[in-house]
Amino acid sequence: MTDSAKRFSQNPILSPKDLIPSRPGLEIACLLNPGVFTFQNKTWLLIRVAERPQQKEGIISFPVLKGDGIEIIEIKENDPGLVADDPRVINYKGADYLTTLSHLRLVCSDDGISFYQPEGYPLLQGEGPDEAFGIEDCRVAFIEDTYYLTFTAVSEHGVGVGMRTTKDWKTFGKHGMIIPPHNKDCALFEEKINGKFYALHRPSSVDLGGNYIWLAESPDGIHWGNHKCIIKTRKNNWDSKRVGAGAAPIKTDKGWLEIYHGANAEHQYCLGAFLMDLNDPSKVIAQTDEPIMQPIAEYEMCGFFGQVVFTNGHTLNNDELTLYYGAADEFVCGAKFSVQDILSQLKYNHAE
């Protein structure tokens, strides 16, 4: 396997201890997978902050949104109705719950390395029954004069794609669930193609098909249709179990370049890339065989859920791609890539 990432020497750039919990009685268990954008000449991260009550011996406790507040559910570890072999999800008496409750939090930086939480900006939290288990893993796309936020909305109803929009990061338009369960990893293209909005997304099926990347189009960025499957898992490869989009595709003279994540049966998450036709992104013209990044640093190997590098945000400065990513489902990190280097690693489907 290959790894062409130039990791920040300051990694991890943010850890759970660096932020304050959103309310008394909760602790931050992990920071994950930030959306990234530029605003007011600063680099901003919209971090997924996963919280839980401080754990007591012999008891698993977790928060659930209820109305304007939260409810803490406590279950004894030896309860025969409890299945708790995954640190992220538990099953109790046939119902699934998350062990943490996630919200989205803004931090900003003048240099792209040292981040702080600015005053006067709200936390983005789940609202309503479709977001009762929290909102997660936001992608941010800036299209014309508006920021489009697509995030994972989680509840007992399932996992779907929610959307909010903003121009100032203080007031938000709320558009509900734009793609119903089970779906996530939704990344919008940052410009229209032939007058239409486009987005990548990832439906999931446990019995037929698989965890594949799909393309959708829209007249308005909110209502989506004409869905097409464009990237599948590859047997016996690093992306054999599931694949999903990263952030907004990058426009190059060769095509739309997308950084994506893939996982194998051992739940190791790596990053790869594929290339879509500039005028018809449903045509995938090239893909990397090997990952461009894999978990090799200690902070990527060991954490809340180890062996994970996962991105849904970046900034671009000419050829320099600065990728912000979640490591081991606990830390926020950064790495730099050359776009031309990634393009050189692509294997074309036919002679170009």
C-alpha cells in the first residue's frame, strides 16, 4: 500500500480535551470528521463533537435528544438485554442506540493549524424526531453565495441526509431530510453542471447490493433525483466492504477529482480517489488502485475506534490540497497533498 500524505507535524491539531462540553454533566468522548470552508479570510472547521455522560463503573449511559433537552439513559453492563460489543452502537432489547450524541461545532484558524472556538456562533444540534440521536459528519459546499451543509441525521427512524443552508453562519435555513434512510456521505459539487446541482451520496443495503457511491442531480440543491450508482466496493481490496464520498469534488483540467473513503472487512478506513467527466460526472474515468492515505500514525491506529482516517473537508490552494480528517474516531488532524500527485496515481478505465 502507498501513502502520499504529508501529515501536519502538529497532529492531532484538536483532541477532546481542547474543547468544552456543550452542557454540564456531559464529557466529550471524541472529535470527528470536520467539514471545512473558508469565511472572512479564515479556515473554518465544522467539527462533529460526540458527547456522553461521565461513565460510572458497571453502567453504560448515553444521551438522547428529547424536545429542547436531553434524556440520559442508563443500562447495567450485565443486563441480559444489552449487546455492547461495538464502542459506537449498542442494542438494548432489540432497539439500536448510539453511545454518544453528536452536534456540530465551529472553530476557526488564521494559519490553518491552530484552531479556536470563536464567540457569537451557535452550536448546530439535532432538531426534531429525525435527528434525536444527533447530527454528524457535515460536508460544506459553497455554491454561488450560499453555504450548503449536508450532514448525517440519526434517529430511531434510521440514518439519512439532512440539510441546512447559511450565508453568515449565524442564521440557517432548515430543509429537513433531503435523502431518507439509509443514506449518508452526501457531498455537493461546488458549481452547477449544465444548469443542475450534483451530489454524491451513499445508500446502504445489507442484503442486496452494497455500500456504494451514487450520483444525484437537482434543479435547486434540495430536491434530488436521477440517482446513478457510480463507484462500487472491490473484492479483496482495501475498499472491499464500503465506500463513501469525502468532501466536494475538486475541479481539474482532467475531470472532477473526488477523495473518498473505503473500508475493508476488518473496519480499517483508508482514502482513495476517483475522477469523473467534467460535463457528465456519472462517467467515472479513473480510480486509484491503492490508497493515497492509510492509518499508519499512532493517533490514527489507536483511539475511540482505531485504524481510521476519514475525511469530509479540505481547502485548496493551487496544487496544494490541505485535507482535514478524523483519526481513530477521536482526533482531528491535517495533511497536505499535491493534486497533481493524486492525479498521477489514477488508473484510467480506457485510453484517454
